[in-house]
Amino acid sequence: MKLESNATAFLFPGQGSQSIGMGRGLAQRFTSARRMFEEADSVLGLPFSKIMWDGPEGELNDTINTQPALYIHSLAAFQAVAECFGNFQPAVMAGHSLGELSALTAAGALSFQNGLRLVRKRGELMKRAGQLNPGGMAAILNLGIPELDRVCAAAATPEEPVQVANDNSPGQVVISGAKAAVARAVDGAKAAGAKRAIPLAVSIAAHSRLMAPIQDEWNQAIGDAALTDAGVPVIGNVAARAITSAADLRRDSEAQMQSRVRWTETVQLMSSMGVASYVEVGTGSVLLGLVKRIAPSAAGYPLGNPTDFAALE
């Protein structure tokens, strides 16, 4: 691999990056990737890879399928790295939301099988939370975090919370919460000078207090997954710091359900650690686009298809 391990970070995408056909090329090209898809089908007890490769799109976009699909593709690509480049190990790893669980598995803190069961449970729990407490999310462009925190505080009530869910990059933030509160915050953000405030077509208020009804079950699921210490530091979504201990990784994973994803701070930290090259392992290149906004001089490489591997040789 042409990258330097001590200056490279592996990134793992979250929900929204899925697409029909994801991972098929890897399974055709790499033995290790094909075995990972076969193992996933066995663990889940159904031909799950067919959903990823053939759809239908509505089924793939159901969160109970989307989350394991992204996890499986990321870990298949990660296995192909070892097949292609031997023992290459990045300096640090990070994942966006769901992608944090992919990062934990790649870092050795979670077995593939336990991680897959955990991801599937995560999708089921979040879907149920959305049914119990339907909410909304909105993308806010070109408004700073302090201003948006104030907008959300003014729009929220004890019964109708709204908060920053994803600090994706400077000028690109997602808020989440009760539908009425999100609508008020959208109006407030526009009044405060946001370039655009766009409600998203979702009913699950991820990374908000509306996830509280499933928090205990999520904590139990993480406990059952038997996290261990990571062999490579993982930047936690909530802590926005490098973590290796199982206890800290568990706390960050538990807290993530109702807390914001601090992606801007995550990339800033990795940049301060000397990371100059970012590899997005799995589907798409959404995270590389965010990295470019946060660290413009950084180099970015997608790694989800066989041609991507050829570019790194």
C-alpha cells in the first residue's frame, strides 16, 4: 500500500451511504470478502447478501437492514485490505454513528459475529423508538454550533426536545427531535442566518432524547456483545478523543444513542495527530467529502470496490 500507516486513518460510513449492489464486486474479487458475506448470511439466518446486491431498494433502506448492510460491506472491505496489503494498520480509526461499531470491529474490540448481531439489534431498537416516538431531523447549512445550540434550546420544551445530532463539518449540521420542535428550530435557524434549513424525510430522531425508551435495551445489547480493548485507537463519536479501553468504548457506544456525533472535532483531532490520509472503508465517499471541508489539505481514498484497491497499490 502506498500510504504510510502512521499518517493514515480508516473511516467507516453510517446510514445514508447504502446502495443496491454494495459489496458485490468485493465478493467476486476477494476470497476474504466473499467469506465475510457468507458468514453474515449464516449469522443472520437468511440470504442477507441478496438484499444488499439485488434489493429491493425499499427493503435495503429499512433501517433494520440498512445498518447491518453497511457494517457487512465495511468489514468485507477491511478484510480485503489484509488480503491485498498484508498487515497494514492505520494509526487510528473512526466511524460516523453506526460506523463506530464497524470501527470497533476493525480495531479488534468486537468480533464480527457479535458486532453484526449488535448492529442488527441497533436497527431494530431505533425503528421501534421511531414508532413509539415519531420524530424528525433537519439539515442546517452555514450556521455555527453555538448559534444552533441556542436555536434548539429556544425551540425545545420538556415534552418536545430538539438538539444537534450530527456536527458533520463546519456549515453542515443535522438537528433531531420531536417534529414540532424541529419545525420551530428550522424557522429559528433561518431567522438566525442559516443559508438553508431542510427537513429530512425520516421519522426516526436519531441521536436525540427520543431514543430514551430503548436506551436500557441498547446498553444491555452492548454488554452482551463482549467488547474488549481495541488494538488500534478509535475516536469516539461522543467523547471525540482516542479510546482503546473496553470500558471507555462501551460508555461511548451507549451514550451515542442520545448524543451528538462530533465528527468535526473527530477529524480535527486526527489531523492534530498527524493524519494526512483518510481511507473510507465501505460504501461511498460521504465521509471523505466531510473531511475535505474540515481538513482541506488531507488526501482521501474510497475503499469499497475492487478498482479502489488498485488505486492504492
